Amino acid sequence: MESARELALNMIEIGNGVGIKTYAMITAMDYPIGRFIGNAHEVLESIQTLQGNGPSDTVELVSALGGVLV
């Protein structure tokens, strides 16, 4: 967790340093999010999520990230 926090802070500093308002969110990466693995499947699942048919863990993550953007 400490190295993730350090990386996040470094990325925020870099983004802010070039004039881009930057935030970081630390999430668990020890298991896949959603139902699919692989680029093509993940794109399909992303479209399904945008249409309101995504798996709950994907919707939760997208909602949290969207909240930061708003």
C-alpha cells in the first residue's frame, strides 16, 4: 500500500507540474474487474456498462472515477 501511495503522489505531482489538474485513486489489483479478460472483451464490457448492463464491480469503479471527474 505504501508503494502504491508513493506512486500515486508522484503521478499527481507530475500531472500538476505540467498544468493538468491530477487526482489518483488506489484500487485493488489482485483480481480482475468485471467478467472478462482481454482487450476486445473488456471493450465490449465497457460498452455494456455504459448502456447500464455492466457488472456491479465495474459500475462501482466507473462511478467512483466519474465522481472525481465531476
